[in-house]
Amino acid sequence: MKIAVTYENGQVFQHFGHTEKFKVYHVEDNKVVDSEIVDTNGQGHGALAGFLLGGGVDMLICGGIGGGARTALAEAGIDLYPGCSGDADEKVEQFLAGTLVYDPDTVCSHHAGGGHHHSGHSCGEHGCH
């Protein structure tokens, strides 16, 4: 299994569509056996799901993520664990231990002006894919 985490300076990067790097963990027998930092080469938003799929990634741990990207990941068959923050390595260890805290309803929390969305808001309305 391969687990990707949006990555910046050891931390979970908070906006999937703008991430420049993923840390990809190779997992066997529920243990990390290897990891690597992969540069997205400037690809963003919708292209990132294909980038991950091409890299053989099975699941993604991230911070905020827009509706379009969520759909692209679902279509690619990549399991999504959004709403995470903190140390990337710790998040993967927590996932493997079954203790990862995440928010399945997280949708792009990067906007200015408070950064909070009202219930029922869809990011698709203003191009945050």
C-alpha cells in the first residue's frame, strides 16, 4: 500500500490543490518500510489526482481540499482522509494504528476572511477545485 501526504517542511500541507510536494510512504504488513518526497512539478488541482494514481498511491492524508479534487480522487479510487494537520510522519503512524483523527467533511479551509465555510457551502461556486 502507498500512502501520500500533502507535505511542507515535515508538516501536513493545508491545501491539496496548491501542494508542491507529497511524502509517499510505502507500507507493508501495516508498517512503513520506505518513504520518499515527490515533487508535483507544478501540477495543481485536478491533475494531482492523476499524478497520485500514476504513482500507485492508494490513499491520501491532507488538510483542506476542494470539491473537484475530492471527486477526482474518488474517481481514481484513492481513499481520502482530509482535515489533518501536524507532523506528516505522525499522521501516517496514527493511521496505521487506527487512531488518526480527521474530518471527512473538510472542504477547502484556506480562504481569507475567517476561512470558515457555512454549513452547506460548496466550494465549486467560486472555483476552488
